[in-house]
Amino acid sequence: MTGFKALKGQGHAPTLFAAFLYFDFSFMVWTMLGPLVTEISESLASHGEVLNAGQQATLLSVPILSGALLRIVLGFGVDKLGAKLTALIAQSIVISVLFYAYFRGAATITYNELLVVALGLGFAGASFAVALPQAGQWYPPKLQGIVLGIAGAGNVGVVIDFLFAPKIAEKFGWEAVFLVGGVLSLLVFVMYMFLAKNAPESVYKARPKKLSDYWKLLKDRDSWWFMLFYAVSFGGFVGFANYMKVYLMNTYQADMSAFGLDVFNESNVKVIAGYFGALTIFAGAILRPVGGGVADKMGGIKALYIFFGIVLVLVALSGLVHLPFWVAIAVLFVIMASLGMANGAVFQLVPQRFGKDIGIMTGLIGAAGGIGGTFLVKTLGWAKGTFDSYSIGFFIFAALVLLAIGAISLVKTRWRTTWGVNSGGII
């Protein structure tokens, strides 16, 4: 049975760890606006800039969208410059914008400046297009699900955001979170520089791409199917993760306030919302490698049927009825867990189909995931602003999940009888 023990003696463990660490802290930085958006909105309002629901959603969606588009750029960089140099350049940009936001401070920074900072944070989200191929290049096809699952589990960084960012903001101001992020990112930068290595030619031979190669891959219909699946799985995960605090604050504020006073003796509902956000997001973050492992055992197609099916039912339920607080938390927990495992399942399949173009395909598919997340955040914000309810937003996402399930049914036979025959793993 394929599992963690199978990694022993294979590949390069320090690089796998460095890729995980780089992606973990990058994901933490990328999504840090989510747990801080209410505090940022309050500080902007104190000096005359009052944000509506649409502006909040825009601020949250800019890092996701820029991260999506930059994944293509960094995927190209992996092929041209190598994964390590590409990662170091991207990390340098992220560290710079973090310290800029801190030194500008809550009292003077403007909404437009924050949009520019959010744009720079996209380089952290684009780390996906570097960390996954860097780890995957060291390992054989039969281990891609578990390896890319481990590297991709770096999205646990968003859990760290929700646990600690609101409390730091309460004690020292939201700009202090950017200082902490900058210092930690600098430490990770140094560790990565010493631990990570590009795979040697004996293990992986780089094939630098031209822009025309992107167009060639985009003409392959399988590229678009994978982009759809990841727009739903990762887009759903990162979209819900970024919007989770806003959703909980707008829907269950009284419940969280009462719970906080009873259990934590904590009166700041924004901090309690962070705790519950972390709880629901944790499942999806930590279970991504499990999803890859499940896909290695039963095949990515069957695994996606299961994970997407669970998401469809629970998202539709969330749109149909106003769930009691504790039921809603449990439902969100399972939704995020299923989306996280679906992420691992998608990337169990991708290296088997596009092994020779993994750098560029990781960028393209990752970009689709980011665009899906942007769409979900904006859809939820639009639904709340227009109907004073999130139901329509949930229904729209449920329709996209149903579309993905239908697409799997369309491609499964062709995939299993063509490239899947000699892919080296179970599809």
C-alpha cells in the first residue's frame, strides 16, 4: 500500500520539507487578510474610509486573483530559472510588502495602498506553482499523490492565521500581524535557501518552455478539465477560507459571543470567529495528503467522485436552510475536509497526465484554482450585499460542484483507456 513509509529512501527529504515549509508560510501570508479584514475595515473607518461589503470582498479577492495569475508566471520561472531561484525571488517580494504595510501603519495606510499590498501578497499564493513541482521532480509517478499532498499541505498556514492573527491584532493592532509575518517569512527564506535543492538531471531533466508551449497545452482539452476540477476544489477551499471570518461574523455573531464568554472568558467576538474559522479550515489543510494517498490507492477519479459528492450535498444544505450554529460548524468542517482531500486527488492525476510539463501545468491549474477562489469570495459578497443572505452564493457554488462531477463522468473512460494505461499509477 502506498503511504508515508514508501517515501523512505526515495527522493530528497530536505527539499520536500523545505517545499512544505515555504508553501506553509507563504499560504499563511497569502491569506492573512481574511482573519484581519474586520479589524482593517474598522481602522480605515476611523480615518474616513468606510468599506462596504463589496469593497471588503475585493480586498480579500485581490491576493487570490493575483496569486492565480502569478502562478503562471512562477510556473514559467520554474522551467526557465529553476524552482529554487524562482522561489527566492518571490519570497523577497512578499517580505518587502509585509514590512511596507507594517511601517505605513493602521493610522496612515489607505484602502488603495492595501490593494497594492494585497497584489504583492499574490506572490505568496503563487508559491504553489514552485513548491509542488520542486518536490514532485524528486519522486517517481507512483508516489506523486502523497508527495504533492505533503508539499501542498502547506495550506495549513491559513489555520495559523485564524488562530493567532485576531489575537495579535487585538493586543498590538492589525499592522503588528504584518510585522510577525515579515519576520517569520525572513526566517523561512534563510532555511529554504540552505535546505532546498533542484532535482539533478539524473532524476529530472528540465525542459524550458516558450510562451507558445503554454498555448499548446491550453489547446489540450485535458488541461481545461483539470483546471475546472481545481477551480472547484482549491477555489472552494481558499474562497471559503478567506471569507470564513466575514461569514461567521455576519451569520453567527451572537452564538460565538456567548460561547467565547462561557468558555474562554473572551469578549472579542472577532477573536472567537478566528478560532472557529481555524477549526473549520484545519480539516481541509491537514487532510490534503490524505486525499492524495486515497487517490493513490483507489484512483483519482473515484476519489473525486466521493469528495465532490460530499461537498455538493453539504453546500446545497447550507443554502437551503439556516443551520443552527453547531450544526453549521460541523458542516463547514466536513466541507473544508472534503475540498482539501479533493485538492490532493486532483494532483494525484496531474503528474500522471502531464509529467513532462509539470511546472507549467502546475502554474496553469493553480491559476484556475485561484480564479475559482476569487469567484467564490466575490459571489458570497455579492449575495450578501444584494439579498442580505448567503443562500444564492452557496447555490451557485453547488452548481459548479455538480458541473465538475458531470465532467468527471464525461472524461473517465477516455482517460482510463488512453494515457491512464501507461501513467505509472492508478487513475
